[in-house]
Amino acid sequence: MASPRCGVCGAPMRKNGKTSAGTQRWRCGACGSSAVRKIDSRAKWLGRFAGWLLGKLAQSELRMNPRLFRKKTSDFWKIWPIIPICDEVHHVVYMDGIWLSRKCVILIACTDDYVIGCHLARSENSRDWGCLMRRIAPPDVLVCDGGGGIEKARRAAWPHTKVQRCTFHAFCQVRRCTTTRPKTQAGVDLYALAKDLMHIGSLQESAEWLASFHRWCSDYEAFLKERGDDKKHYRHERLRKARKGLVALCNAGTLFTYLDEELLEDGPVPSMSNKIENLNGRIRRMLVNHRGMNIDHRIKAIFWFCYMESEYPKGFAEMLRSFPDDDKVRAWRMQAAKAKGDETGEPARWGEGLVWSEFHHETPYPYGVD
């Protein structure tokens, strides 16, 4: 073991007996200051904590006492792992949200290889989607399921980015209205058209599908206008809803972006959001492996998962030095509360303060409050 250097003058130190606890004492030959070497093992325990959290083993299956593990790692639940701003322009970016409770959703953005951003929000609204998008360089194509607010946020933050609506989600939207066993011929034909969406591989096939859908709308126009006995409500409201959704996608031109020859010059564009759906499935399996965690721990667990799946995660020692903890976030929330006119500076519950908005500030990390 190399001799430590003096913290006062930087000169090498030499052994100078031991303390009453048996710890080696060191003395500087230049300035005479005395010190003991303290080994910081927090980074090692943080690595074990992350390995357990992202793994399959329960605490009782670890090669150590579970109580000792909880004692050594309890403080790590206070850390917020933050993915840095992504300034690299990607060809395709996938976005989706994973819900943890009725008023808690984590918005996630990823590429084919890495997670490039995550954001904690109360709902999938345009404001929170915009906070996530402003931390990521605008890609060529955004693949998504068309969740609430994402298109409005995309128009504001990424006006030149093309959108590919996941064709499987478009099919599911129709299936929810027709069911897998439609009772009418119109439902049977529309369900067959929706299934064909997932098997189109050329521009000619897409044109034929659009013509078939237009023909369906014309053939069943009078049928869909039928009203019930009260003459106020339409008889086939669910089919009208399915038609309205497909018409909106056709008018927006987001169903067949993956066939755009200009975009294909820079690489393939997927027609479905399978990549981020698989990522969400892994996150859900992680939560199942450690079921029983409260909402705060589940949020932190997803943030840890996303950060460890990013392109350049820091070393565990650097994480301890750079990541904010709950105390720092609470201070930011109190500062934000005062800035919004609350003279007491008392933040609301964790779901209503800076964790939702100011904590995801669009300026580079470390964050601050305007």
C-alpha cells in the first residue's frame, strides 16, 4: 500500500504508531501534521446496490446478511441519477411513458442502442413531453404510440422531425372498438384493414391500403350514419370512433413515414415502437422482481435503470460526487415555491413541486431554478 500524502502540505507521510482503536496513524515529516487513512467504501456499496436493483436476486439470496446490505445501502435511495443532455443527432428516437400510479408517469426516450432521456411527470401532457424533448437533439424521425400531448410538444420542440405512428398501436386502437370478433360486416372489414397495416412493405402497398380504406368509408357511410331509437345517438358509435382515429392518422401522414425514400437514405426507419416497448417490459420485470417497493423507490429504480442503460454512465465514485440527493432537490423545491409566490417556502407533496417540473430543467446539469 502506497504511503498517503499530507493533506496540509502534500509531502509524503510515514507510519507513526496506531490509535487506541488499532487504526494506523500517519505523520508528515515536513509539517508534523498527523492523520489516519479513511477508506471510503461507499462506491463499492453503490455498485452492489445497483447490481441488486437491476438484477433478479432478492436480498435474502445475496451472499451477505440482508440486514447489513440494507444498512449499507439505505442512503442510496436518496440519490437521483440524471442522464445528461443528448446533443448527438440520432436518426430514430423512440418515446413512450410508463405509468406507476394514477398520477405518476415516467417519460422515456431511447434509440436502438441506448436510453437518452427520462422525465418524471404527473401525466403525458405536452409540457412534460417538451421538457424531455428539449434535452435531446432533434432526430430525423420520432417513433411513438401517439400518446396525449406528444405531437403538440413535437411541433414546438422538434418542428422538423418526422413522426412515425406505431402501426401496431394504430391496429390496437381499431381492435378496441371492433373487438376480435366483430358483429357487423363493416366491423369485419375494418378489422381486416387494420391488421393489414402491420404487413405493408412498399409505397405501392401503402397506396393500395389507403384506397381500400377510402373505399370502406364510402361503402359504409350511410351505415355509420344510422341513429338509435332516440334519434340523438349514433347506432355504431364505436365504429365511428375507429374510423375517426384512422382518418386522423391518414390526414397527418404519420402511418407510412417508414417508407419515405428520403429518410431511408440515412438508415432504416421502423414501423413499430417495439424497441421502447421491450425496454418498458424489462423495467416492469425489474419492478416485479423487487415488488413491494413504495412509489418513491419505484421511481428511483426506473431512474437507475434508465441511467445504467445510457451510453456513458459514470463510475460509482463519480456518481456519488455529482448526482443530487433528496435534500438538494428539497432545497430547490423550496426555492421554487418562494419564486412562485409562496412566502413560506414550504413545498407541496413530492408529486407537485420541483420533482415534476423545475427538477427537469432544460439547462445543462447541474440544475438550478430560474
